[in-house]
Amino acid sequence: MSESQAVAGLRGGDAEGDSAYVLEDGVFMPREPVRHREDEYDERGFALLRQMQERHFWYLGRRRFLWSALRRHLGRLPARSPGPRAIDLGGGAGGWVSFLAERGGARFSELAFSDSSLRALQTASSLVPASVSRYQVDLLRLGWSNRWEVAFLLDVLEHIPDDGAALRQVFQALSPGGLAFITTPALQRFWSWNDVAAGHQRRYARAELERLGREAGFRVLDTRYFMFLLSPLLVLSRLAGQPDLSRLSKEELWALVERSHRVPASPVNAVLRALFSLETPLGHQVSFPWGTSVLAVMQKP
């Protein structure tokens, strides 16, 4: 049996477009090694991220908003038997693809999850279903052509210095008619210490995402702000003052990030989750004038 046949048998699909990857210990590794930027991402954050993806009001609200968008646009895909192939690029702890496998797995012939961090992929192994393929990827060097019908880039693009190059790689990886679902932090006016601590390069206005998508070759189907109803809370947090990160050691910075990102107490988390949930379907029926996040849906012609 050839290597490509072995890969196809493990995944239950085909190995088309995967010549740049080799299977090692359950993870598809690139033949050209990925350099995960550990100086920008404290890998302890993946365990924290996993908790947040499972319980935090913000992640649950984004998941609800994104799921509604996916159901609304999935019919735009060209018919394919046995079904579209989807990958979550830069998926962190695997929360979104796990939800997708549970809620909508039957809609897809293949689901995959990727990150530049091998530790993230290993941490996610107990959360992500065994049917979901795991890839270590470099978003600037994906090595795929016409490989996927759906790609998710969820709060990833803002970390990448050359975001245009990354989006061009996603364009190349999608098959004709394929869809890209992208979320990012919105509007530079909301910039704070948290963006710095998280390694963000920028925040995006709708027009900026639209321009970026068109320059990469996409047809932009939709852009819209979300987390509009809770945006006053973010403004209030800015008025309360911001820490001077230059005075903090690496461990002090991590402690600050951990405190500020932990899941709120259950009653508070429940109230904020209820407020955020009001944005779905409302935010897909009307266009909010602003929000602290933005969603873009793009299609490869």
C-alpha cells in the first residue's frame, strides 16, 4: 500500500492535494517544518483557550453567530458528492471544529483542524473527534490547490503580519466555488492592551476585510459586525485604564492575561451569554453599525 493510500484509508477520504504533508503520530505534518512563533504565543494559553471555547459567553456567542452564517451560505457551494470538505485553519484548541462535527458533521465528507502549534494539535486530541483530521500548517505556505470547499479563519488573520499573503494561500487551497468564513477583532478604535498581549497586528473595519478579500481574488458575499450589544462593556473597560505592559515580566503578563480571560462567574456568564445570543439571528437580519468583531464570508469564483 502506498503512503497516499494509507492516508486515504485513515481519513476515510482521498489524499488529493496532501503531497506536502506526511502522517506522523496521527497528525499530518508538513514536509517543510513549520516554525511556530513561540515568542508571540504562550502555549499555556491553549489550555485556557480550551476552557473558554467550551464555556465562555464570547466563544459561545461567536459560535452561534457563525453557525447561522454557515447554514445561510452553505447552499452556495457547487454540488459535490459525497459532500464538501472543510478545514478550520489556526483552530487553537479545536472548539469550533468539535462543535461542527457534533452539530453538522453529516453535511461534510471531511472535517479537518489545523494550527501552527504542534502542542495545540496534541492538546486538542482529547476534544476533537477521531474522525477529524489534524494538520500542522504554516498559513503562508499551505501547499494546497483546490483541496477544500470550506475554510474557516476564526480570529487568526489579525495575528499575521502579511495578512494578504495568508488570504491568497487560503484562496489557492479552496476549490472553485469554495467558501471562506473569516472572523477578526473589529475597528482600531477598540485597540487595547489585550490586543498587544495577544500578539495582534491590527483590528479590521468591514471595508478593510472586503478590500483584502478582493485583492486575494475572492468575491465578497457578506461582511457584518457582531458583538454590538455588548460593545459598551468594552468601552467601559477602556475607560477604567490600561496596564503598562512594558513594566511587566513575562510571568506577570501571563498572569494578567489569565485573569482577564477566565470564564466569568456562572451568573454573570449566563447573563452576558443571553445578551450576546440576541444578536443571532438579529445581526443577520440587520447590519449593526459597529461591533467589537467582524465576520466576512467570501467565495472563490
